[in-house]
Amino acid sequence: MFYEPKNGHGLPHNPFNAVVSPRPIGWISTRGTDGHDNLAPYSFFNAVAYEPPQVMFSSTSTKPDRDGTKDSVTHIRETGVFAVNIVEYAAKDAMNQTSGAWDKDTDEFALADIAKAECNAIACARVANAPATLECKLTQIVQLPGAANFAVFGEVIGVHLRDDCLIDGKFDVTKFGMLARMGYQDYAVVRDAFTLKRPG
């Protein structure tokens, strides 16, 4: 099968997200200038550089109470900071609850009964019990083709690692079952890992 996205795929569901998977989930927490905290998962998320460490996520839809985007991007535009919380399998239902298009004044931490803590280096809340949290300073927001597609890039200026996830000096994602996004409504959990050494 071959198809050009501009002409449609002819399948019952769009296969694109299933092809590019599994994808890590960035559970993005932000705080607006009005003091409202927001927490929302984004599966167009990844690390993009080592030195200095940098990450990105993309927001690809809108909410009626925001001007052409969503709460996360609006808050980051206002404040220039955000936190990326890593999602464990045990938090799957809470993460899913925060994915709704809730009113801009809704605190998803409270909505999904998620323990909240303050970040250290930025004025933002974080998921208190997350396996890891990356505190980020905005570097740029890039508008991609499409009306509501924004890629947000940030430099990681603070890192929280949960103690039980550090095994022999390494951050071990199999200890908490890192959650990943597949296509459609499907998810995966990382339970096994193996090592390959680069040639040379």
C-alpha cells in the first residue's frame, strides 16, 4: 500500500501515529500568569540535544477558550518556562484524565487527584511522584505548517529523579514501567531493555 496524506489513506483510521511509535509522553505542567496550574500529556515529545540538554513537544489542536492553541502553549508564551513529567504505568489513568479539553481555569492536578510539588529552578508545579521531571526554560516556539501546530523547544535547567528509579547509578525505566503512546487509542509500557554497543 502507498498513499499520499494530502489525498487521504482510505483506511478506517489514520495509520500515521501507529507507524511512528512508540512515542514517549511528555506530561507537561505549566502555570499561567494568572496563577492557574495546568497539566496535559503530549505524545509528540522527545529529547533533541545533549549539551545543553534540550527537549521539545508539539501541540496540534485548539481549545475554544484559547486563541488558536491550548493551555500549555498559552502559559509557556506568558512565562517562558514549563516542566516535563515522565509518565509511569501506575499513573496511566490519571494521565488520561488530564488529556481532556478542560476549561482553562481547571487545575488538572486537582481534577485527577495528582500530588503537586513546586519546581526548584522555575515558577511552575510538577507531578510530585513522577519518576523524573525536567524543569525547562523556553528557547523557541516554532509554528509548523497547519493552523494549530506549534513545536515548543526548551532547555533543561533542572532535573528531578525519583530515588527508587536509580539502580546502580543508572536511571532505569523498567523499574517503573515507562508509558509510551502508540497509534489510535493504544499505549505500550516498557518492561524489558537490552544493550547494543556502537561499532568502534
